[in-house]
Amino acid sequence: METELRMSKNRSIWSFFFMSAFLVIFATSIFPEQAEILTLNDAIELTLKNNQDLSKYANTVLSMKSSLNQKKMDFLPELNLSGNYNKNYFKTADDSGEFLDDNSGAFSLSLSTNLVLFNGFFNVSAKDQALSKYESSRYTYSRTEQQVIYNTILNYLDVVLSRELIRVGNENLNTQKLLLVRIKDFFNAGKKAAVDVHYQNAEIANSQYQLLNSEKALKLAKVELMNGMGLASGLDFDVIAPGTEDPAKMVDLDKEEIFDLAKKNRSDIRSAELGIDAAKHGLRSAKSGYFPKVSLTGNISSGYSSLSNSYTFSDQLWNNNPSASVGVSVSIPVFDKGSTKNHVTQARLDLENSRIDLVRINNQIWGELIQAESNYRTALRQVEVAKAKLEYSKAALESMTERYHVNASTITELSQSRAQYLQSQYDQVDAGLNLYRQGITLLYQIGDTEKMLARVK
């Protein structure tokens, strides 16, 4: 009996265990975990860590630094150690005149050095050019980093906008469904025609269709954001709206002041200026071909031969055969088939192109700043207009709803009024985020990374 009770108790325990496990698995499948929150600051950090374009350009900066180090090493003398061993086979005649096979071995060791004393300042110019290119690449990397951050912010705002539009769409759908209930009540009471019920059902279907499009836009916006961060696009996450605070707050600045700030902060301008410096040093390097080259040379050598039977290997190598030489070599260009002239011509063209690039960048920045400043001021006004439009359309909808309930207006007029109110809600959401977007855009065009990052933290 006790055995049966224990077995029955064990079966009950195991049954409870499996039932609990089943419920856990079932609940997990029915109620999935809440999506992880991705803040704007997190998105920027992940992008800076995983962005492939930024990583590639970081390698470019390292490559420029390596080239600079190599140019610095060119000022040092060359030092070469060489050794040679050979075995010779030949015939020799003995005292009887008979030729016998014989051989000998020889070993030589040489240490040579070469130091450039003067080469038309080529090494100096080449080092300065490499330094300018390295510094230019660092400023270009900085601007690339700003662009990556800016694009991430825009992609994040697209996700926020899509999510907010879905929220507004859901609220509208719920309101439409409540209105359908009231219209049906009116219809059942004989106060409304059947066409009003059908019309409202069509309005609900249209709202559901718009909601589906908004959900599709949200998925695409998330994919774009995840691709920019260098992560798998299948991950689910939610975002937090950054708020409607104006990130720029530069209403009092005029165009000239904004452009002065850009000239001070924009790293691509500094990169172009350093490009001109690099081209100048390149021209100086090309002109070095017109000058003579003076080098200091030195050599220490010694050797051993097995033919010298009277001396050991050590005696020959360290005592008998060492030799040394020191000299100065001078190379004067007489005719190089126009090579130096062609290099100078090409260097002059490179310098002219660098100057053209700087002018082009300045003009481009001026145009971008004018557009960004104009869009920013328009966004400020857009917020005020959207707020007023929402208030008016809300009041109009409330009035139209009351009129519809007393048969003073038609379902079509009520639908038009609700559509205007819905569009006003969309416009207010878009206006708030657009002000943030245009403020960030203005800071990006000015090149103020610190202020731009401070606004997203």
C-alpha cells in the first residue's frame, strides 16, 4: 500500500512538473518578451563601433601614418651586411706534370652604409607632404564620423516618426470603431440611414489599410537603421522619441555668423586646406630633381680563402684581409629625358586642383548652410502652424460631431472633418520631429559635433 502511495505521489509530482513546463513554454510563445529599448545614444554608439565605411577609413588614416613614419626613416643612413661563400673546382699540375683535381673555398663579409647628405630637399619635402596628408586624412575621418552620426540620427527619427504615426493611426481606428457603435445605435433607433453604417465601415477599413502601410514603413525604417548600425536587420527593438526640444537654438544668428562658425568647425575645410599644403610640398619634392645628389658612403669588408694555407680562417678574416673605405658620391642630373620637368608640371596641376577643391568645398558649404538655415527657420514656423491647425481641426470635429448627432450634418461632412483632424495630428507629430531633424542638420552643416552629440544624450 505504501509503495502504491509513493508511486501515486511521484506520478502527481511528475505530472505537475510537466504541466508547469508546458504552461511556461505556452505562455512564452503566446506572450513574447517585450522588445528591447534602443535609445538614440545607443544607436550612435553601435554605429560608430560597427560601421564598415568608418572602419575602412580608419585603416586609411593608419596607412597614412605608416607612410609618414617611412618618410621620417628616410633621414637615417642605410646599413647593409652581406656575406658570400663560393667553392672553386680546378686542375693543378704536380711536380711530375700530371694534372690533378683540386678545389678551393672562399668567404667574404662586407658591411656598407650610405647616408644622403643632400638631394634637393626631397626628403624634407616628402616628409612634410606625408605629414599634411596624414593630418588631412584625420580631418576627413572626423567629417566621415560626423556624417555617420548624422545619418544614424535621421534613420532613428524615421523609426520614431513611423511609430508615432502608428500610434495616431491606432487612436483614430479606435475612435472610428466607437463612432460605428453610436451610428448603429442611431440606425437601430431609426435616426440614421443604413448608408451611414456602410460609410463608417468603409472608413474603418480605410483606417486599417493606412495602419498597415504605417506598419510596413516602420519595418523598413528599422531595417535601414539596423543596416546603418552594421547589425542583423531581424532584431526587434523599440525606440524612444528624443523630444521636441530645439537642438540648435540659433535663431539669433545670421547667415554670415553661421558661415563663420562652419569655417571654424568644418573638418572637411581643414582637410582641403591641408591638401593644398601637401600639394605644395609635392611640388617642392618634384623640383628636387633639378639639384645634384650628394651621399656619404662607407664600407668595411674582409674575407678568407683556403688557398692561403699558411693562415687560419680567423687570422685571415680579422687580421690579414680587413679593408675599409669612405667616400662621397655626387650625382649631377644632366639629362633625364624630361622626367623632372614632367613631374613638376604634374605637381603644379595637383596644386591647382587642390585649390579648386577648396573653393568648391567652400561654395558647397555655403549653399548647404543657406538651405539648412532656411529649413530650420521654416521648421520653427511649422511647429506653430501645426499646433494651431490641430486646435482648429479638433474644435471643428467636435462641432461637426454634435451637428451630426442632431442630423444637422451628413456622414460625409463628419468624415471630412475627421480626416482633417487626423491629418492635423500627423502634421503635429511630423512638425515636432522635423524641427529636431532640421536643428540637427544645421548643427551638422556647421560641423558642431559636440553640440550635436550633447542634444542626443
